[in-house]
Amino acid sequence: MSQHNPTPLPDDIDQLKQLVLSARSSIVEKENRITVLEEIVKLFQRKVFGKSSEKSPGQAELFDEAELDSIDSEALTAGVTEDNEPSQDKPTAKAKSGRKPLPKSLERIIKEYDLPEADKLCDCGCQKIHIGDEVSEQLDIIPAIIQVIQHRRKKYACKTCEGKIKVAGLPDQPIPKSNASPGLLAHIAVAKYQDSLPLKRMEIIFARIGIHLPRNTQANWMIKCRELLMPLYNLLNDQLLSSGYIHMDETPVQVLKEPDKSPDSKSYMWVRKTGDPNRPIILFDYASSRRSDVATSLLPDYQGYLQTDDYPGYNRVAKEKGITQLGCFAHARRKFVEAQKVSPSKKGKVSKADMAVELIKRLYQIEKEIKGKEPAEKFKIRQEKSKPQLEKIKTWLDKSLQNTLPKGKTGNALAYMYKNWSKLTLYINDGRLNIDNNSVENAIRPFAIGRKNWMFSDSQEGANASAMLYSIIETAKANDVEPYIYLKTVFTKLPQAKSLEDIEKLLPWRVDLLES
């Protein structure tokens, strides 16, 4: 039996030192690799089994960390409470608990109850008089009423000469030769795209009240609605592209019947949103890929600010003349929160991820303080407060990069912030701009929730119809217009629109809504 003979060690001291250093370097490299792999496993476990919240734990000893000597510790802790929600200077009144009053706008059905005549006589023999009412309220509901709108068109003919019969005209309908009214189309669209009900489930709901309405019929109606809504979408798109400030994001969607692609492959829903809070526009667009040419096609001849995450697909369009790209501090913060989760601080210590989260919270506190102010006032306060805080963060960032494992979660978060620093800090130069891209991420959330229920689109036509109806519904909601009433109004009036002015009257901030 042969015995393994190790490689003989050299006698030269310098060579021995070199071997020791090489072995030590190899051990350090392997330990770093193990640390990175452990972080990946922990993050995966949290994604599968943990909560999805991005809240980070508070750090009472934050300014005890030696690395913060060069940073004003007040800036790290002043007024900060939890996640992107810094505390206000004045304590807020605690919201009243218990039952909320019912809306005064609801119709009241009065039911009166009186005492028997014998009980109206007092023990002293006198007749009691009515001094008021004890009033309590119950909330009632009447299930959806299905009705048939019967269109009767008068016909006329001449008895004498038996000339040509004339029939009264029928107003243009949303879907010609269909038995779907504007109200029914609006109901189906809102149920699916607002309330996330799959068409199959609605088919069952209709069947319970005796209406046969197959899901393929409903799907075809939604595709036809896209064609009807296209002029309104085009007008909204023109106004979005001329707004000078756009947020943009994208999310996966599965389309089963897509040319040259397998049914389980990914397509994408792209979302654009104006930065103007007064007349917000939110537009969804389906595309079969996530390539940069999609972003380019959605921003033809655009000039102004473009706020996105760091996905490289936006970099090409951002290089166009006249476009200034902004970063997203929420994304930068999110990477440090991930680092906190996989590498929590030891007791009595504060990690770099903890420090980064606290530093960024101070920026969000300033944003909360200036919310609702005019752009000029926002610009002034940001220059006075946000700019110095950003300078402190940059000083800390440069120092931290020098002694952090580059491949770990904290190292990745630091590198992300360093790489995107100029885009992350541009927001302080214009009071109209936002610190992050959260507004478009919030706009995309209803689609993501709906996607969990209906899982996929059957065809490209269905995906395009979804994009159109999400666009109109989310834009209506952003402008505080109730989606069902808005869609019913649009489906009623848009078929009769003959000019651009007629279509402009249907914009959410101009529309004269029909009665419900």
C-alpha cells in the first residue's frame, strides 16, 4: 500500500515565507468566498421563508462606531424613526380607533319606530311629548342589478307614395354590433384590471345570476376596448412625452402564444409615469423583450429628465441629447437593507449597512418636511439641508470602499452607490424632481397583484389590451377619478368624438362624468 508523500519544503527561509504568505492569501480568499456564499444562502432563505418588508432594525449605538468620527452623528439619528418614514418635528395625534362614520353621500333609507300609545302616558298621568330621536345606522348593500337596455329606433314611411322607409339613427356604440353596453364593459374592465378578478371567475359570477357570458367573449371585448381607447391613449402619450420629467420601470409578464418564443418565456410590461403631481399620467406598454431598443421606442424625441433604476437598458436612451438620467435612492437603500439581513451587526457594533441606512433616512426626513411645498421652496431647502448631508455620505462612502469586501452584499451596495452617485444626487438641483423612483413602482403594483391572480396573458393582443386598460384605469385613479364611472363615461362618449377637442374633454382632469 503506497503512502502519499507531501511535496518537500524548501530549506531557503525566503521561499518558506513566500509559501506561508501564499497559503495565508489562499485561506483569506476562501474565507471571503465562503462569506459571500453564506450571504447568498441567507438572502435566498429570507426571500423564500421570510417577510418581504424592507424595514431595517434600529441601532441605538449607531454613533458609537469609530468610523463615524468624521461625520456629524446628529445627522444620522435626528428625527429618524423607521423606513422612509422619518418622524415629524411635532408629535402627530393618535388616530381615533373604533367604527368610522358612514359617508354622508350615501342615500339614507329612514325607518322610524314609535312607542305604543299606552307607553306615551307618564306615571303621573300626563301625556309625554316627542323630544327627539335616538339614531343608529346600518350599512346595507344591494347586489349588482343586471338590466337590458332596449334601443327602439322609430321608423317612418309615407302612406301615400310608399317611399323609402327612414329609421332613426343609433348613437355610435363602443363595440358595434355587440350587446355589451358601456356600463358592462366598464364593469368587466374594472373587475379584472382594478380588482384582479380573472375572466373565468367572472364567467362563474355572471352564471350565478343567469347570464351566459363566456370568458373568451369577455376577452374579445377587452381587445376591442383597446382599439376604442387608442385615441385617448395617444393624447395621454403626447402629453407625457412633452412633460419634461418621466419615471420609468418594467416588470415581467408571461404570454402563452407569442411568435418564436416558448410559452414559459418572459415578456415585459413597461411603465412610464409623469413626474408632475398635479396632472399625473401613467402608461403601460407591452413588449416581448427587455432590450434597450424598447425604452428608446417608448421615448421618441423625448427631452427632459428620466428617472429609473440602474438597469442598463435605460442607459442607451439616456445618452440621447437633451435627456438627463436620475437614479433612485430607494434602490440604493434597498441593497444596504439586504446586507443588513444577511450580515446582522454583532451586539454593541454597528455595521456599514446600518450606517448607510441611517444616513439615507436623514435624506428622507428632509423630503418629508418639504412634501407639498412649491418647487422653488424645495430647491432652497435641499440646498441648505440635503446637500451637506449628501457630502457627508460621500465622505463616508469613499472611506468605506477602501476596507470592505467587494464581493459581499455590503460591498455590492457600496459599489452601486458609488457608481450611481452623480445620478442619485441630481434631484437636489431642481425642486420638481423626486429622490427616488417609488412613484412608478407604486403605479406598477396593481399590475403585479393582478398578475398573481390571472397568471398570464393568452396572446399578444390580450397583453396589449391589458396594457391599455391598466393605463386608463391607473391614470384615472392617480387623478382621483373613480375608475368605473370614468370608463363608463369614456366608453359612452368616445365613440361620438369627432375631433381632438372632443377627445381632450375626456382627459381625467377635464371630463364631465356621467351619473353612476
